[in-house]
Amino acid sequence: MTENQPDEHFDPVAEHPEVAELGYEAARDQLAEVVKQLEAGGLSLEDSLALWEKGEALAAVCERHLAGARERVDRALASVEDES
């Protein structure tokens, strides 16, 4: 990969392992703070990109938690339907 080519295999959580074990609420709250900082502006391009990448990692963690919750609900609904 050259410096001007995007990394097609960017894994935001791997790049920010400190967020991988966060619970949903903690990841959501940190993501909201990242968005707030980015919207406020005033950061250098490099700092903005680093913050955006952390936000991507936090969003992925939130999505992972939501997918797990969705799966649990689906299993519970299927169980109820099987009993009917």
C-alpha cells in the first residue's frame, strides 16, 4: 500500500483495541463525545482523522452489541413461536 492508496482492509477495532471490550453504553457515550468534538471543529486534520477512526471503532463496537441483542430477541421470539 502506498501512502496515497486507501487501506481496503481497515479494521477500526483492531486499530483501537482499547474500545473492543467496552460495553454498549460506554461505547455509545464515547462515540457521542467523539461526534461532539468533531462537530466543534478546531482540530488539525491529523487529529480529526485519528478521532474519526476512533469513532469508527466505537460505532463498530456499538453495532456488535446491537447485533447480539437483536439475535437474542430473535431467538426468544422463535422460542415463543415454537411453543405455540
